[in-house]
Amino acid sequence: MPSKKDPVFRKAVIPWYRSNKVHVLAVVFMLMVLLFGITGISVARELEDYRGYIWIPITLVIMSAIIIITVTYRLIKRYSNRTSKDSILID
């Protein structure tokens, strides 16, 4: 019967969507969406015909802000875990 344990010498493979680069790209993209939504809100306020559709850019701003906050939290948490593990190994 094969052992269920992974070998100690083998590094665990992290899926691409859980890497730091993808998280940073998501934050950058969501910042662009946030700016686009803010621009949409200002245009909808200026033009009388589009005031009924102001909910669309507001939704974009809220959703992108939520994603930015959650992904930034994950990056900070991941970085703090890495530094705390490094400090334990050094001591």
C-alpha cells in the first residue's frame, strides 16, 4: 500500500492562481476598473440622460473595491506569515 505522505524533499506545487504575481495583477486590474467606475459616476452626474444608469458605475466601484481589499488582505497575510516563519528559523 503506497504511503499517503508527500516526500520531504519535494516542494509543494502552488497553482498559478494562488501566486503573488496573479494577486498583484488582480489588484492593478481592479484599480483600473475602479477608476473607470469613478469616471462613469462623474459622467452620469453631469449628463441628465444618464442619471438613471448611475447604479452601474456605482456597482463597478463597490465590487472592485471589495476585490482590492480582499486580495490586498491576502497578500499582507501571506507576507506576514512568510516573515514570521523566517524569523522563527533565524532564532
